[in-house]
Amino acid sequence: MTAYGQFCPVALGAEIFAERWTPLIVRELLMGGRRFSDIHRGVPRISRNLLTQRLHALQHSGIIEQRAGVDGHQEYHLTTGGRELGAVIDALGIWGYRWASKDLADKDLDPDFLMWSLRRLVRVDALPEQRVVLLFQFRGHRDRVFWLVLERPSVDLCLFDPGYEVNLEIEATVGALARVCLGQLAVAQAMRDGAVEVHGLPQYRNALPSWLGVTRFAAMAKSATAAPV
């Protein structure tokens, strides 16, 4: 990004934070992403080379630092200054939820990001004791197949058949499940409307709505709206 040439703190902060893709990378780090591959799965449309450049820039700016993980692999961690960007991300997310999320366009509906979001939003405490495997296919994206392996306390997203018995097969539009993630559409309603079709044993079909959570920005936006002026 070209420097604004101003000493104003807004300009100086924007030079670091407002670079394309950077807010999403910071979001992933705030949500626990540590490995390059995990950060990339949360921002799937950025090229690996550009992600490397952005991470280097954030490191140079003192927003992140690299550390060796317990297995020796390099990890990215937010510094104190990076963690303070959490308030900026929250404010941007609340504003975006209230004013920009009602009319989703096709450009906003990436099945890869949707599945990464669904993985994070699974209510682990609501899962049964036994392993449950969900297979997802999306209308208009027949080349994309995903598996969620739900086995407390972990939730794994697989791009290739993990080899387990599938308990539920889910066919949906990306838009319908995106609205479920946003808390704009209940899973049960989407199933009744046919936007989400679920095939499997009734015990799993009936439990599915209790397993899928919604973005934290839904509650945060509601709280911000209700706050006294």
C-alpha cells in the first residue's frame, strides 16, 4: 500500500491494517490460526505467495511474530499490538453484520470458506459421545465435496474421504448455509424450505440443528443495537 504521507494515527494505522486481505489474516490469527495452512484455509482465495508477503509485512510491522511449535513447525502468533487489533476486528464485524450482510451476492459465497466457518461453529458440547460424520455437497459446486468428522472434543474438516461411515448426507446451497452461519436462517427452517436437504437416520437429522452454531457477531450486533445511547 502506498503511504498516505500523514502523521494522523488513522492514516498510520490504516497503512498497516487496511491492506487488502490483512484484516482477514488478523481475524484468522485472533481465532486461533497458527500454522500457515490453517490461516490459508480461512482465507482460501488469497494466493500462497501473497499470504507469505502479507505475513512478512505484519511481522515487520510488529503485529505478529514467528515461534517454533511443540513439533518444531513454525507458527504465527500475535504480539500485544496484534492482539489489540481484536477490538478493531470486533467493531468491523459488528458493523458489517448490521449493514452489509443482509443481501449476500454470489461473490460472497465461497464453499471452502463456508465449510471452514461451519467447522469452527460446531457446538462441540452438543455432540454425541460417538463419532458422527457429515458429508456436504453444494448445488452449483458439484466438484466440491467436504466431510466434517465430529468426534468430541475435535472437529475435523476433510477434503478427501476419511474412510468412515457417513451418518448424514447434506445437500444445500452455499447461500442457505451461509445464512445459517450468520444466524439469519434456522437449520430446521432451511430443511423445511428445501434449501438444505439432509439424508440419514432420524436421530441424526433431528440433532443436526443443535450441533451447528452461529457467528458471534450475531449476538454482538444485537447487543450493540440494544445498548442505550
